Amino acid sequence: MAAQTEEAVLRSELRWVVVVSGVITVIMLAVLYAGLVHHINPPSNIETIDPKTLHLTGEFTEGNLGTRVEANGQITSRVVATQFAFQPQCIVLPANKRVTLRFATPDVIHGILVAGTNVNTMIVPGYVSQVHTVFTKNGDLLMPCHEYCGLGHSQMWATVRVVPEDQFKPGPDGRATCDAR
Ligand code: CUA
């Protein structure tokens, strides 16, 4: 059996360096492509909130929940996830417009996804979860809790009502609700 020369070993190792570098490069490019082109990335909004008082003061008080068009035209929906319901149960948003969803929870870890879209985030006590998206299809989309949060987990879901832009009619205070149609 011919012993491999040192040179042959080196050549073989260098070949593998090239192969492995190529594989890593392809994976990194795929990650960048998914993140930059398809906006598939982990939500990275690090914004803290006190879960014990979020219903008493600030933006997650009951009167401030749901969809609202801010003075600068930005459309934001705020939702509180609790055991075992979303408040509000339905949010209305216009299609083909950039919208922001903001979530907080006073109790345990929940999670949401909006069926048929790439909206998907955990809702962790102590943090505000924020997602920017553009809904392209009209209709009622199911938004279930997708993180086991207790016995009522399977009953925990909400609706995202996406309406054509010309049917999205916020009131004089900038608010839009599912009932007011
Ligand atoms: Cu909330 Cu599962």
C-alpha cells in the first residue's frame, strides 16, 4: 500500500477547505437573501415593558388597543395577549400598505402567527414584540396563539381583517375597529 506523501495530504486538505468555504458562503448568501429580499428574519425589537402595569399606563391600556393611524400616517395595531384571549379579538388593517403590529403580554409567553403570511413572533412578558408587514390579500386571516400557554391555549385566537385600502376608514380619532363597518 503506497503511503500518502505529505504533499498529497496537503492537497486533499486544501481541496476540502475550498469545498467547506463554498458551502458556508452559499449558506450565508441564502440567509442574507431570505432576510433582505423576503424579509424572513427573527423579530429583533428589544423594547421592554413592565408586564405588571402595562394595562394601567402607556400604550397598552385598553382604550389604546386596536388599530390606529398615527398623526404621521403610520398605521399601528396594538394587541395584548393574555391567558386565554387576545384583546381586541379582531383588528382591521388596510391591504397593500405598510403596517406595524405591536404585542405585549401581562402573564406568560404566547406567540402569534397570521395564517398565510410571514408574520410570526413570540410574545414574551417584559418585552414588546413588533412586526412590520404588508398584507397583500383581503379577507379575515386567522391569528392563533402558537405557543402553549395553559389549558385554554387552543381557544386563544384572533382575527386580522384585511380590507381594500378604500374600505379602510378610520374615525376622526384615527381609530379603526372591526365593528365599525
Ligand atoms: Cu396564548 Cu397559547
